[in-house]
Amino acid sequence: MESFFKTLKVERIYQVRYETRAQARLDLVDWIEGYYNRQRLYTSIGFLTSIDYGAALIAV
């Protein structure tokens, strides 16, 4: 979890200025669901996205 929150802060929160909490919440959900889970490659799972890794587990 610490690694996730570090990545979230460095790659998103510190890069964007939010006017409201609602704006921040929507942007962070979009970032997590749109980028972090679907596009970001993870070295610990063989340079796959978490979605691809989960699909590979189900296929086995």
C-alpha cells in the first residue's frame, strides 16, 4: 500500500491542482481506473498491467 500511495502522490497528486474535493475525487478515480490498473506496467508481475495479469490468471 505504501508503494501505491507514493506512486499516486508522485505521478498524479503533486502534478495537478484541484479546486474542490469533488474534482480531486473524480480525477483520482479516473487515474486509478484508467491508467494505474489498465495501462501501467508492473515489474513484479512480469511487465503486465494488473488487468492483463488478472485475465491471465482466470484463463489458466
